[in-house]
Amino acid sequence: MNKKFFLVMVIVIGAIVGLWSWTLVAPNNSISIGGSASVQPLLKKLTDKYKTEDGKKFVYSATGSGAGVTNVQEGVYEIGFISKDISAKDWSSLPINENKTLFKDLTEENINDKHWYSNTLANTPEIEETYRSIEFARDSIVFVYNDQGTGFDKFLKDSNLEFTFEVNSEGKFDQEDSNGENINRSYKILNEIYSKDSQNDLITWNRLAVLIAENFSEEGTKEQNIKLAQQVSSTAKVTPYSSTSGSGTRTSFTNLTGINPGNAVKEYGANGTIYSQIEKSPGSIGFVSMLYGSANSSTVKSVKINQGDTTWDPSKDDSEKLSSYPLTRPFIAIYKYDTNNKDLNSILDFLFWMAASPEVKNLYSSVGLTQLVQPTK
């Protein structure tokens, strides 16, 4: 064996041993959590800031809300994060909602005690093996689009119309007639965009402009506005984008709109990826979290949302007005209370800190969220 070959073998064996050692050590010095990709920007900031008292780090995996549920049930994650409402079909017994139980009477003294949550649960009878949940923030669903080269922007300007979706008092695209048919004008438009199964059937920007002119023109202006709409491109397709099936963002979209996206929709796993694709894809439209929907961009615009006498424009309104934006979905943490888990108290202390501590309030606002768990008295 020559010297060069010997050195190469030493390096290779050393790398293998090092990787093997790291694999054994890393899990012992970390706590695995994960789920919704929409929650990841906030959890990245929170986990970067937090360490347990014994020096462990929480490691977040953005695998989607569906995995946030199943991986907690299967013991892969200590905490699962979802960006949609908890579904009864996922649980034989729904997780206990701490917002409605322990957190409903929180005081500032409670919040300032970092072990309050873990100590309180330790003294609560009959909770072993229960699943528990904390709704720690609410996010928003924002519709964004890129109409470059379509003539759609000129149509809106010349017709004095706006690209606006109307929602009811519950923030949904739902307005039924006596026959139970949804007659919401915005639902009809959004359904035409998202329900197609073939790229060949996608509507054009001309068709979208005509739909807006027909449904939202004031008395006496409809015919003129339809003529203006006919000047919009009749070849450029309205290409819809969505997060993947089963994701929290997509589930929330369906819950709010009543629409299940068809097969013609282009799917991506993360909100940031969807936004960047729309930004570089003229003719596209999609829905993303407020973090992206309120961003400044030279090519991406947000669809305005109207509810009663109030209209929101996510790309232009300030955070104070957007705090009442109606298209919302929850950010929820779910875990299993198991006293056989040596990391249980570390998990509980982290959850209480991230959900209620005033020192991380600015981390929520930095990603367009409001910290939900607050002292009530």
C-alpha cells in the first residue's frame, strides 16, 4: 500500500467515523420539531434565539402541516406545527385547546414565570398521554398576481375599476341563494381561475377583465367597461399557483373560498417559492402568507379584499390596518403530554416562551404576525 493511498483511506475513514459520530451526538443535543412551511420563518427566528437550560437546541423541519400532525402522532416530532384549523378526522380525541383552558386567565405574573406552564400541567390531574394544542398566532391569506404584458392594469385604470374580492362577515367567499347556490361574485371569478383541470381550459386575462366589468361595474358603465376589457390580451392565460395538497395554506384557501384547486394549478411547497415564481412569471396569480403578500415588488400586486364598508390593500396598507384583515388562518402547535419523555419540561417551557413571552413580540411582527397569547388580566 503506497503512502498516497494510505492517506486517502485515512481521510475517507475519518469522514465516515465523523459522520457516524455526528449522527449519534446530534439527536442527543437537539429536540426535533416541525410541520408547516408557513410557520418556518417565525420558528427559524425563535429557535435561533432559544436554548434549553441544558443547552439543547430545537431543530425545525418544514415538511408541511400534514406531517406536523402525523409526525407528532408517530413520535417523530416532539412538537408539530400546523397552519390550518385542527381537523377532527386527524384525531380520535381532539387536542385540548390551552387557549380556552389554561391560557384564558393568564396574568403578567404567569407570563414572567418561565416554568409556569410546565409546573401548572405537572399539578393537573389526568392529563398523561393527552394531546394538547396552543394557537400562538394568526396568519393571513393574500392573493397576489403578476399582470405584466397583459394590458390588465390599463383596463383597471381606464375603467376606474379595482381587482377586489368580496368576502362575508366570516371572511369567506360564501353567499347562497334560496337554492343553496353560491352567488358571491368573487367566488365565481376565483372559481373560474382555479377549478380547471387542463392548461388548455385556463381563462385568459381578457376573460378575467370581462368578468370584473360584468360583475362590478356601476350602473350605466357596464357596456363601456366591457369594451375596455376586450382590449386586454386574449392570448395570455391566467396561470394559477398554489401550495401543495394537504398544506396548511392550501387547506385554509379551500376553507375560506369553498374551492378545491384543479389539476391545471401549478404547485409548490413553500409560500416563498410561490411568490418568487409569480414574481418572475407574467400572467400568474396565487395565494401566500401576509409576510409575502404585503411585500413591495415592482411586478407583483395584491388583490384588494372588501368586507362591508372596509377595503384592505395588503401591498399598501400599514400593519395597524392589516391587523383586522379578514382572510385569516391559525398557527397552532400540537404536542403529546408524556411524563416518560425526558425532554417534556424543556418542550413545555419552550412552547410557553414562544407563545407568550413579551421578549419575542418583535419576532412575530418581523414576519407579519401578531403574538396571540397575551395576559388577560
